[in-house]
Amino acid sequence: MDEPESSRQKEVNSKIDNQVAPDGKDDVVDGKEERLASQTYDSLRMLTKVDVLQMKFNSEEDAYSFYNAYAKVIGFSIRRSRKQICGDNKFVESRKWVCSREGVREKKYLQRVERFVTSVDQAQAKAMRNVGMRTSQIMDFMVYQSEGYEEVGFIHRDLHNQFQAERKYNVDKDNRLDKIFWADGRSRMDYAVFGDVLVFDTTYRTNQHKKPFVILASVSNHFMTITFGCALLPDKIMDTYTWVLETLIEAMDGQRPIFVVTDGDRVMRQAIEIVIPHCRHRLCSWHLEKNASTNVHTPEFTNDFALLMLKKCKIVEFDNVWARMVKQYKLENNNRVLEIHRKRNKWAEVYFRGHMFAGMRSTQRVEGMNAYFNMFLEQKVRLYEFVAQYDRALARMRVNEAKTESKTENSFPILITPLRSLEKHAVEHFTTYHEPSILKCENKGLQVIKIGKLILKIPKFP
């Protein structure tokens, strides 16, 4: 007969008891641990968020042990996140733990190694930025155009960094602002068209720190001053000027100026010879005339010198006129005069035949802009306010240029001379149209017509 079920169960239990706790001591220990675990569980369950945040621990390990136990009681698991280390001894100032389920793994198109703004996207983004679109709007458009974030190939920050690449700056050994270069998208577009000629000097200081302020400028097709960028510098040494020129060329996609006009600063001249050695360098005629007046102290020589600078003739004739002039005023051994003559290929009009400086012989345009910018860039302006104030000044300049462009595109002057076809041709092919004026002429059979700087003598028509 089979044994009753109850007697068999008692036998099994008896064997287990004999194997595990023959003397009955383990039962007491297990009971104490169970009661302790139950008490710990209850105490952790009773803790509020405020209680947990107010707790202090002797070490990071103690804090982790507590929070790990607390998380298990509440019903979640944790993982280590960021921590802050300070001092040379790498003291842990703070440690953050988060739920193990917090966040999601980055998608492939969000990983840094997979992100890249192509040259096509850069060109399109710059075009939209130049018409006033914000970075977020440009990003939204490109996401729509690509049919999803996964297909764009970059994120908003990459696009933002691309635009910020136009702003270059350096810091000194104390991690303070050392020098800054700024050029916006419109300036870069202007440089691509009008960047053959560059004018700049550093005579203007714009803030309470007395830092030299450089304006890099030229003229547009309306013969109006345009800016390619600006720089705020700590000093006027060759390394600093070299940095300005190299940064300008980098910001303008490697395009180098062909002709440069400066105020004659020796250090600046050395920097030009290093960075753009093949450019044609012209010295400011106004500064040369001023230096001649200050150092030679012969007003008549200064007047003749100013005329000789602009004289259009052959080199042999120029040399003869110079020799007679120096002999006339007895300046053959004057060191200042000899120095001026050594630089003649950088200031005499006769040496610039075949070179186009867009009608500029001096840096007066830049110095005139300094006076204009002075309305916006007061002496008390702080360095971090500099770019914003500069943009304000630039915006007003560009409004005036836009008005001139609009007038050229949307108006047609009245043709008043007998040379209708010539006038019409000038209007169609040149941006700035000068109203012609009829001048008096002693010869009754001729008519003198002046259009801008062009003077025509034509037969009178009945």
C-alpha cells in the first residue's frame, strides 16, 4: 500500500531540516536577517524626495550603495552619469546618477562622425542667411527639402557652427580676448565681386581699452564705400597684421587681393610682403603729402610733389622733373626726400600704368568711415558689445547703397545730348549714370559735353 501523503511530506521536511540546520541556529540567523531586511525596506519606502536630497555621505561609494538600494526598493535601477572633478587632486565635487532607462541611444545621423555640412548645403544656407533667414528657419527648410532629419546629414548646431566660422578670434595666455576678426555673409559676397582692391589702415581706436580698429574696405560699382570686414587688435606689430591678412583670406575662401592701398606703415608693409607678396601695393597720397609738409618744411616743394604724384608721363620724364624739383629747393641731401624717392614705385602715377586701383589713391575712404563709425562705436563701448554696434553701423550704410542700386535698376535718365546712342549705351552698361552737362566752348563750331569725368568735343548740330 502506498504511504499517506502527509507522512511523506513530514519526512521530506525532516530531511531538509536535518541537512540545513541540525542544531537549529541558522533558523535564528535567517529570521534576524529577514526582520532586518524588512525594516530596511520599510525605512527606504518611507523616505520622501526631500529626505533623499538632504542626505550626506562620506564618499561616492557610500552614496552609490544607498541610492542603488533605494532604487531597488522603489522599483527601478540606476546608472552612473556625469560627475564634476575639481583641483589637481581630482576631488569629486558632484556625481549624478540617473535611471537606467533615461534617454535613448543616439541615432546614427546624430553621431558626430556621421555629420557633415556639404559645400552645396553651405552655399544654399549662406544664400538664405543673406536674405535675412534665421538659422532655425534654414534648418527647418533643409529638413523639409530632404524629407526628414535622417536625410539632412547634419544638425542645427553644425549649421550654427558653420556660420560662426566667419567670426575669428584669438585669446592670450590668460585666456582673455586678444584679437577678433568679423565679416558677415554680405561682406563676403561683396569681396567676391570687388575684392581685387583692398584699402585699410589702423589709425582709429574705438573703445576704452584703446585697441586699434582695422576696417578692410573698397568701393562698389556705384563708387560707394563697402566693407569686407573689420578687426579689433591688441597692438600694431607684424605678427598681428599678418594674422589680420591671413584671417581675411581664409574667411574669403582663399581669394587674395590684387591691389592694396595703405597709409605707409612700415610694419604693415612687411606683413603684406609676407602674406600677399605678389599684390601691387600703393601708398596713401594724402599721408605722403602730409609727411612731406611736416618733415621737409618747404610748402612749395609739397605743392610740386603733390602734382608730380598724379602726373601722367613716361618714367624718364618723371625722373627729370623730380631731379629739377629737388635741385630747385636744394633738397638733394635731405634724408626725408631721399626716402620718399626710394618708394616712388609705390606712389607715383607713372608706375601704376596698367594697374586698376578703382580710382583710389588714398585711405581717406577708410578714415571717413572711421568718423561715421564713431557715431556708433563710442569710446565707452565694451569689447563684447563691439560686433553688435558694428553691425548697426553697417546696416545703415547698406541702406544707402540699396537706394542707389534701386535707382540704377528702376530709372532711366533723360537723354539730352545729340549723341543719343552713346548716352543710351552708357546707361545700359554702367551702373552710376552722371547727368551730362554742356560746357561753353570758344570755337563756335564745337560743343563740349561732360559726362562724369569724360569730356567730349563734338560738332554742333543744328
